[in-house]
Amino acid sequence: ENLDTSKENTTTTVVVTENDLYQIMLSDASAPNPFTVKTEGGTYEEIRDFLIEEVESTPEMKVKIAGAKTASYEAVFQMLALSKARGWKPVLAYD
């Protein structure tokens, strides 16, 4: 059996901004992405379906959650709750 390894070891990164909006960094920078770090970001409701599609298209289903120091805990925990509900492997990043 041949496995598709083209997206192996890929991690989608969600950045919570100081305004509690979400920006998404894809491992494939050339892929269409309306919520890049070059934008203001989107609300949870705006990014949710896009994020689910991106993370669940990878075999590892890993998501890195990073945030501005002034981002609210609620915005970060909302990402953790979504990760848990979907069976993803979240990693918190403090930069």
C-alpha cells in the first residue's frame, strides 16, 4: 500500500493576536490562506472551518498555538478546546 507522505510532518500554526483575532500560518506558504500573518486576522467563527480543513488534511493533525503576550486566555483556550474536541495534537508556543 502506498501512503501519501506529501503532507507528512506538517504543522499548522495559529497565532492569537493582541486583539484576540486569529492568524493562520500553513506549512505550505503557497496554499491559499485568507488569514495569513500579513492580515489583521479573523474571529474564531471566521477561521474555524478553514482551520479544521487544514489541520485535518494532515496525517499528524498537529496544531501549534502561539499568541501575543497581551492575547486573552479565553482566545487561547478556545483553540485548545477545539483541538481537544477534534482529537488534534496541540502544542503551545510561547515566543
